[in-house]
Amino acid sequence: MKFDVNGVKLNVEHPREIDPTKDFILFLHGFTGCAEDWYPVFEQLPEKYNLFALDLIGHGKSDAPSDDSFYKTESIINQIKSVKDRLTPNKIFVVGYSMGGRAALSFAIAHPEDIKGLILESSTAGIKNEDERKKRYEEDLKLAEFIETHSLDEFIEIWTDQELFNTQRRFSNDKLKKMKKKKAAGSKIGYANMLKGFSTGIMPPLHDKLKKFTTKSLLISGDLDTKFTGINARLTKRFFKAKHKIVRNSGHNTHLEEQKRFIEIVVNYLGQL
């Protein structure tokens, strides 16, 4: 289904018939990903939930406008809010991976009244240090320029070759080719503008607001992703109420690399709320 939000059409995937008596869970993908990335997870989640995945602006089947103001943090928060309100007036669970985790957390902090539960996978609350923020934003602007001046196939090769995704080299060549092909079928404008508007270096850092967010939250990271496991260990202490679960034998994308364990952790968390 598609929703028009301020003239931008946003795509939402949902594999099940909607039952308004059930809890709603909204899933948000990472950079260069899409809503369909969550389908293997959906297949293994209990029938007691309404499952939805949003193609964030510039990704998947959602529009990729050339105006980069649509990609700024406030705009993304408003887009998620609009989609949520059209799905249900009730509180929802939100699950976000990496960039989608930053979007999920930004939305949750802005609209805590809409959140029944929050799950952040391999994500951050932004960057506090001004020098680090500036450096990261400059790096993302260079990436955006590369996207604009090269083919998406070239960019995806560089993007997936990062140390962050080294653990995914365990997959077969066929699987890796399919993953890259899917990412390369995205939008140059969408990817570039997301880096310009929603870079970790430009989104408002949320560390100082976490204590006021009283909903029990769950942070997930892979033990082989030492950078984000460290970030999440520190971040957990800043929340009013949060737990950090570490997935063994996994890197950055735990729901892809160790799906069974990821789902066990998520279902256990959902069952407690």
C-alpha cells in the first residue's frame, strides 16, 4: 500500500491481513535497503501481530524527490508519524535497523505517546561531539557526490566492501550478487539525498533525551561488530529502561546473519510488553 505524505508517496509492505485487534509492529530498514528485506523475518514471527515495513523516503518503492528537505530528520519523523496514524490510532512497536534505527529512535523520542515498544538493531543515537559530527557529515557528502557521479553498481560495490559488512562474506557468491543487485536497483537521487539530509553527522543527537523516554527498549548488536556493540553497551545505560542483547557469530546485520537468534530475542521482548 502507498500513502501520500505532503506530496510524497511512501510504500508500506504488509504480508498479512490487517486485524485492528492485534498489536502493530513497524519495521524500518537500513541505508540502501528496503521494506522487503524484512520478509524473511516476517515469515517467522507470531500471527498475533500486524506486521508492516516502510520503504523510507528515497528507498524501495517509495518516492525519491530531488528536494533534499524531504530527507531531513524532522521530515522523516513526520513521514513515519503520518504512516503510523493512518495504520492505527493505537500505540505501536517500532523496529529499526542501522539507519532505520536512527529514524525509529528519532520518531520515538518525538512521539513517545505512540510507542508501545522500541527495538534498535545496530544503531546509534547520533553523534554528540561537534568535530566528529562535522567530519562524518563531510564524509557522507563525499559519498553522496560519488553516487551522483558514478553508477549505482560502482557505489554498491564500495558500500558493501566496508569492514562493517565483512561478516556477510560468509554468504554464497550467488546470494551476495542478488543482494547487491537489489541495492543497485535503487535510486541515485534517493541514496544521495538521504546521505545529505539524514547523515549521522547532521541528525540531532538524542543521548540527553533517552532518560526521559520511559518505554522499555531493546538494543541488539552482533558480537563480531565490535564498534556497534560498544556503542550500544554505552547507549543502553543512557536509557530510562533498556536491555542490550548481543547476537553471537554475527556482524552488523543480525537479522540477516543470525536470523533465528534475532527472532528469538525480538519475540521474547515482545512477549514481556
